[in-house]
Amino acid sequence: MVDPDRRTLLAAAAAVAPAALLPAAVQAEPRIVMNDASRLSPTPVFRHWVVPPDPEAQTIAALRDALQAATKQRRPIVVGAARHSMGGQSLARNGLGITFAIDRCEVDRAAGTARVHAGTRWHQVISALDAQGLSPAVMQSNSDFSVGATFSVNAHGWPAPYGPFGSTVRALRLMLADGSVVTASRTEHPELFAMAMGGYGLVGILLELEIAVVENRMMRPRFERMPAGDLARRFTGALRDDPQVKMIYGRLNVTRAELFTEALLVTWRPDAAPPGGLPAATRRGALTGVSREIYRAQIGSETGKKARWFAETVAVPKAATGAFTRNSLMNEPVSNLEGRDRRRTDILHEYFVHPDRFGDFLAACRELIPKARAEFLNVTLRWVAADDLPVLSYSTTDRIAAVMSFSQEITPEGEADMMMLTEALIDRVGAIGGAFYLPYRLHARPDQVRAIYPRAERFAERKRHFDPHGVFRHALWDAYLAD
Ligand SMILES: Cc1cc2nc3c(=O)[nH]c(=O)nc-3n(C[C@H](O)[C@H](O)[C@H](O)COP(=O)(O)OP(=O)(O)OC[C@H]3O[C@@H](n4cnc5c(N)ncnc54)[C@H](O)[C@@H]3O)c2cc1C
């Protein structure tokens, strides 16, 4: 793997190259290796172009030039943002990597929407909305990611009772492979809209999205501890019986010996604003609760895992007497719990199961996870309402989402172990009608992808129609969709 310092230097050098030179610069480039958050996807690229906030017409002209040059040179183009997908979904081998350094968010209060540049990160969106007493309707649990990437993976969050992020997007502007710019929505170019939602940038370059926003409120938590087997019923019951539950998540204990025997359900309801009005959004980790030290002490230690569960289920609820704004809760940086041991990496898995099959999911995890070499650090459970619109939909029915975080050794053994665990979990989740999420390691077998995403072939066929020279391609395309 390339030395990270050298990689940073090379990436920084590429980032300052003037955009105007881009299409002509075909020779004598230094070799640049980009990577994603897993640090397991080093990918040599032709260039990394960080697009500055120039006037829009200039940006569009430069993107068109880049597309033309890439088509002529048969090089792939991939737009990425924070590059927290973990299997090369944001990396173009020997191609052009694009990152927008553009922060734009214009609110239409009457419509309950904001027009946001696709490259805008969620903490930038929150900062713009916070000033107007508004908040994103749905986003992921962390605010480092971009809005375009969130649509491209069709992420989900913990505000309730929503479907994935795409279900809250009204319209978008997309540059296709031929350089044309189209507006797509549920009524205008609906096929492109449904393909780009969860389409991993394979249909075109997202420029702008019109997203739903809601009122920012103070929110107060309520913590309930219960046997894990009761969680699905209590989770769905809380949403069905109490319309005041506006945010919700669950957690399960993760010791190898007693995996998934206990659960914590955390429901959040609106609370009165303090006399001086809502406090400004912070990035101080209102949601995380436990410290990085407690979280990281779980690695290789059953005692550490028990201590974290005690902190989560006893100490934090006791200490959490206050309320937080919705924006502060959603404004969590990834760095809050990030590991610092360069010999290990955090790998996420995500599974979506119907609440009625949640017990079978727990049983499969109890059987498979404790045998793995990887250290299981956390699972967060969410509600995702059905949305069958995206061609690559993972929530064709209402689902409970299980977001799992493992700490993996960066060794061939660590990688093989993770591969085998992932395959086995996907087999079991597929057998109960569930789905798995595509932004993580590409460890699923191609037949598993085809079974769980039955419209994948159709997606690939129509992608080829819109992108006949295959200019938008990356590792996920090559692994599962290209043939
Ligand atoms: C700590 C952590 C927490 C997470 N929490 C959640 C969660 O709560 N819910 C959830 O659903 N997911 C979650 N995820 C997954 C996360 O949503 C995805 O990994 C997402 O892609 C991250 O955004 P990014 O900016 O890093 O995207 P990148 O990895 O940079 O890009 C992701 C995809 O989007 C495409 N893309 C990006 N920008 C554009 C554009 N302008 N035009 C076209 N295509 C584009 C890329 O080509 C790529 O295929 C989490 C991941 C991590 C690491």
C-alpha cells in the first residue's frame, strides 16, 4: 500500500491543479493513489480533480470537457465526496476522481425544501438550515457525508417514520454521459430519478438536489432496556402508538458469550424550546453518549464490551437529563468514535429485515458473529419505511435496519475472515427475505447481489443505454453489474 503521507501529498498536489488544464493533461502525471475510509481500496487514478466553487456555467463547461476527454481516452470518471463507502464505489481505477468543494444550500421555507449543491456536506447543510430554524428531514447518523453521495447510496437515518433519504428528495439536476444536464423527479425523467437514487453515481454526475426540510426542535430521549427478543415489537409499537416519537434507534449487547440477549430502545420526543430560543447546532457528539475510550476498549475484551453496555444502558440514561436540538443530534462527526490503531480498520455491514423476521436475524447473528475473528463493536437499529421506487431498492417492504460496526485487522487473514462472515450473514438474511447494503466492502457473491437486488440486470442494461461508452464506472460496477 502507498505510504499515507506520500498519498496525502500527491492527492493535495492534484487537488490544486487548475481545472481548465484537465482535459489536455494526458501525459507526465505523477501517479496518484486514492483510497476510501476502509484504507483497503488503494486505487491508482489518473487525476483527482477537486472542483472549486466557480460560477455554475464555468463548472458545467469544465465537467463537459472532462467527460469528453475521458470518453475519448476511455478513462472512467467517478464523483466521490467523503469517500466513506468502503469497496471502491467512489474510486476510478486509472480514471478521473472528482470531488466537489462546493457548499451551497438555498432554503424555500414556503415549500419546505432546500436546493443543495450535490457536493455540500451535511454539516454545511445543517449550519445553513439551523440559522433558519430548520433541519434535514432525513440524513445518515453522521454529517461528514455529501448530499449527492447520500442520494447515490440512498442512505437512511434515524428520524422517524421515514423511508430512505431518496423518499425525501423532490427533484435533482444530473449531468449525463453526453454532457447534457437534465432535471429529474418522480414526474420528469422518472426513470433517471429512480436509477440515480441508490445508483452509486453510475447514471451521471449529480449537480443539485431539492430536499425536504422540517422544523428544528428540542428533542428529549427516553431509554428502555429489554430482552432482545422484544425489541422489534416494541420498536414498531412505539412508532405506531405514539406520533410524538420523531427519532428512534435501538442497540443490542455485543459480548461474544451473550451476543444479542439484551436491547436498548431510545425514543426521542419534541420538548419545549428554552426561553432564549433554540441553541445553535454543535458538532460535539450529542448522540454518541459513550466516549471514544470506552468504545475502543471493546476490542479484544469481553470486559470492555460489558463496560460499554453498562455505560450505554445505565450511566448514559442516568446522565442524559437534558434535551438537544434535532440539528445537534444529526451533526455527529465520524471522528468522534474513530479508531487510531493503523493496524486495524472499522468495517460496516448493514442488513434490512422485516420486523416479523427480526428474531430469525438475531438467531443467525448469534450463530455466526461470535465465531468470527473480527471484533464486533456496535449495532444500531433503525426504522426504514418501504420505498420500492429506487431500481436498486433495499427496502421493498418496511424494514428494521441493523447497522453493524466491526473492527478488522488489516491482514490477509482479517480480510478473509470478514469476507466469509459477510457471505454467511447475507445468505441467512436473504433466506428470510431481507437485504444487505451496497456501500460497504464488496464481499457479497455476485449471485447474492442478483438475488437480493432482482432489478440489477435491468439497471445495468439501462445504464448502458444512458452511458454507452461506460464513462461512469468503478469497483462496484466491475464486481457486480458489468457482465
Ligand atoms: C461512520 C459511518 C456511518 C454511516 N452511517 C450511515 C447511516 O446512518 N445510514 C446509512 O444509510 N448509511 C450510513 N453510512 C454509509 C454512508 O451513507 C455511505 O458510505 C455514503 O456513501 C457516505 O458518503 P460519502 O460522502 O463518503 O460518499 P462517497 O463514498 O464519497 O460516495 C458514495 C457513492 O456516491 C457517489 N457519488 C457521490 N457524489 C456524487 C455525485 N455528485 N454525483 C454522482 N454520484 C456521486 C459515488 O460515486 C459513490 O458511488 C455510514 C458510513 C460510515 C462510514
